[in-house]
Amino acid sequence: MRLKLGIREHFDAAHYLPGHESCGRMHGHTYRVEVVIEGELEGNILMDFAELRRVVREVLAEYDHAVLNELMEYPSAENLCTQIFRKLRSRLEHPLRVRLWEGEGKWVQVEG
């Protein structure tokens, strides 16, 4: 039986998108990040929630209260989600889905 297990976290950061008409000026967002792992149940749990939360918080700490342009060339939601996904994928054994909300009502998702 395949199970999915997930958590949500958030961080605040500033960025600007060079050359973008409305997002070309420095501004900030509260980003919400949902991380879902998937796998077969072996024993009684897929992964301890606390352990998943610890790994996710360690990865997101780099972005919290940062200027994202100092961390990546073009910090669009798509590029940010992809970068977070890659960092988590290198630390987690299970198939993974990362969904990133930029404010309310706008999100991007990477999975694999």
C-alpha cells in the first residue's frame, strides 16, 4: 500500500525579477512550502513527522529573511521551488513533491 505523508512550513523573503514589468522592484512574500513524501509502509510509520520537519526547516533556513537574488540568479517561484526540491531530494530517500505558494492563491509544484 502506497502512502503519502506531508508537512507545511513557511518563510519570509524579498526578491525582484530583473526585467519583469511588475516584479522588477524589490518586494517581499511569505512563502508557504508543502512537502509530501510517498512510499510503502514498512513497519508502523513511513517517516517520523518530526524528522521530516527538521530536514525541511534546515533547508528553508537559508531562504528565511533573505534577499533571494543573493542566492540565485533569477528567483522566480518556479526556480525557487526547483532549488528547494533538489536540496530536499538529496536528503530524503522517498519520492517527493514540493509545492511552493508565493503569497496567497499562487503556487508552483515540482515532483519526482
